[in-house]
Amino acid sequence: MIGPRDHGELRDALRALCAGFPPEYHRRIDREAGYPEEFVAALTREGWLAALIPEEFGGAGLGLTEACVIMEEINRSGANAGFCHGQMYNMGTLLRHGSEAQKAHWLPRIASGEIRLQSMAVTEPGAGTDTTRIRTTARKQGDRWIVDGQKVWISRVQHSELMVLLARTTPLAEVERKSLGMTLFLVDLRDAVGSGLTVKPIENMVNHETNELFFDGLELPEDCVIGEIGQGFRHVLDGLNAERALIAAECIGDGRWFIDRGTAYAKEREVFGRPIGQNQGVAFPLAEAHVEIEAADLMTRKAAALFDAGEPCGAEANMAKYLAAKASWEAANACLQTHGGFGFAADYDVERKFRETRLYQVAPISTNLILSHVAEHVLGLPRSF
Ligand SMILES: Cc1cc2nc3c(=O)[nH]c(=O)nc-3n(C[C@H](O)[C@H](O)[C@H](O)COP(=O)(O)OP(=O)(O)OC[C@H]3O[C@@H](n4cnc5c(N)ncnc54)[C@H](O)[C@@H]3O)c2cc1C
């Protein structure tokens, strides 16, 4: 069966864990601009954040389909996977492109929770979405790499021991294609922060730990290169389909949370002597949001199933992310409107989730860039950039 009732055992286990962290917990963390240490620790302890790590490295060896269910249930419980989802995405880079020595050293430590790989540093102020224009450089000096430059919006750096970094190793002017000449590095933040790397938090609309990073002669050991030198951009792209599907699943979790909350309130709140949900002006936006979330869920399942079968899934993963982010935002609006004034009260959690789900239209990839992928790669329209 496909839908919110499939993977019953998996969902029951996650729901039991999440039930230990009631709305008051997430509300307090949001108010204090804190980090849900206990919640993330519980997810790690029970192995959920190591779902995609193969069993030989101490993980659960599950597929993307199951990983999507995990992300969906986290958000559906009223929590925000943004505090910890980096571990799911970033680990894939190491798994796919890391050397045997890197995988043997790091993956079991990540799976056990001893080490967190929650951060990936790609975005730069001067380049934005055009990653080929990044200006952070890494140049070889003896047996070290020296990194200089700047990144922006890099999340969870203060709650991670490791970070994947994309830097230019061959100047743009010297490469055959602009997507070449960039390399991935695995940065041990415990050594780097304060020794060539400065972290400056960015206050933002969501309680999302994200930062500006300044690299000033940061020295990295030779063996921290992930994959092939000069192929870093391609290695990043390799991970995007899984990331898109996982993000879509988070949106679906949010959407279901909004619809549950909105529906319950619409049944219980009486105005003009009847439940507000009896008015079609209130009921239809909730019904429409439900329809759209269910459709987005189907596309997400399709993307994850293709991925798990080793089939191409770029179109489906992008379409799933587009549909799910849009549907969760529509559900957020319907839920907030249904709550009237109380939608704005922090105690109802709607305004917090409303802010959280809005982010998915921008990060980790903006809606326009998804449409651009579909236009160019699915419909064969002329390339625009
Ligand atoms: C809370 C948060 C956390 C983040 N975490 C991370 C992280 O951990 N690591 C990381 O590397 N990055 C992270 N990001 C960055 C995020 O991936 C980018 O913000 C996002 O990809 C958009 O890039 P930009 O902000 O530079 O927008 P810009 O590239 O400046 O674009 C601005 C707007 O113009 C549109 N646009 C630009 N070019 C085109 C075009 N050719 N056609 C149509 N529309 C276009 C975009 O879609 C966007 O809406 C985070 C961002 C936020 C807000």
C-alpha cells in the first residue's frame, strides 16, 4: 500500500520516538533559537540518521524509499528535519565518492553518532545559484591544500564535526568546461574552526542554524579530497536526486501535519452556531491541499523507487520536490487561514511550521531552478544558462 499507512512498523517506531518530544519541546527550542540536541541524539541513537549507510559500515542499509518515510514522519510529528537532514544527504557524497580508507574510517563513526556530518558548503555570496562561479579556492602547497574564500548560508556547522566543502582548484579561465576544476574536501571542523576558518551565524526567519564562513589560509591534509580532483561539481550533482526526494518527503510530512491540524480545528471551532469546516470556503482549501499532498507523495514514491532500482530518476526527483514544496506551502496557508487569529499564536505551532515550510521553496534549491531542469532536461527546451 502506498500512502501514510505503508511501512507500518517503520512509521510506528518513529512515531513512538517523536511522541517523546511534544509540541512544547519544539516550541521552546524555536523561542530560544536553540538546537534540539535531545531529539537529534534520540534519532541518532536509534539509528534513523544512519538509515542510508550500508550495514557493512554500521548503518541500517535501508533504501531511499525508507529514508523518505523517516523524513516525512519527523516533519509530520511537528518537528523540523532541517536540524539533522544534512546527515542523510551529505553522507551519500562520502559513500559514493570517498576512498575505501575514508569510508572505513568515517562511516562507522557517523553511523554510531560519534561523529556528525551535517554540513555541506557550496553556496557563495558572489555566485548564488551559479555554482560554477564560486571563488573559494584550494591550492596545493607541498602535501597540504590551502583554502581561501567565503561561503554563505552554510547550515549546522556548529552542530557537526565534519563538513563537505566545494572549492575551485583550477581557475575558471583555465578549464575546458565551467563545471570542471572544482574539488570536494572533507573538512574536520574541530581542527579548522579558529585555525583559518571563521564561522559567523546568520540570524534568519526560521530557527535554522546557518552561517557565513570565512576561509583565510585554512590548511587541509592531502587525504581529505573526496573523489576526483576537478570533478567536485559532478560529484555534488550525483547526490541531488536523493536530496530532492528526501526534501519532498519532508514537505509531505509538513503538509500532512498542516492538514491534520487544520481539519481538527475546522471540526471543533464553532462560529455562527456551526463548525467552521461546514463552510465550503473553509473546507475546500483543506481538501485541495490534501489532494495536492497525495499527488506529490505519489511522485516522491516514484522517484525513490526508481532511485532504489538504480534507474534514472532526475525528472521524477525534481518534479517531486516541486510538487511537494508547493503543496506543503498551500497546506500551510489553508491551515493558518482556518485558524484565523490563532494561526498567529505561537502556542498553536502553526506559525512556526508555516515559517519552516516556506524555506523549501528556496533551499536547498529554488523552485525556478527545478523548473529550469524540467524545461531543459525533460522537455528539451533551449538551455537558458
Ligand atoms: C536557511 C538556509 C539554509 C541553507 N543551507 C545551505 C547549506 O547548508 N549549504 C549550502 O551550500 N547552501 C545553503 N543554502 C543556500 C541555498 O541553497 C540558496 O539560498 C539557494 O540555492 C538559492 O541561492 P541564492 O540564495 O544564492 O539565490 P540567487 O542565486 O541569488 O537567486 C535569487 C532568486 O533568483 C532566482 N534565479 C536566479 N537565477 C535564475 C535563473 N537563471 N532563472 C530563473 N530564476 C533565477 C532564484 O531561483 C532565486 O529565487 C541555504 C539557504 C538558506 C536560506
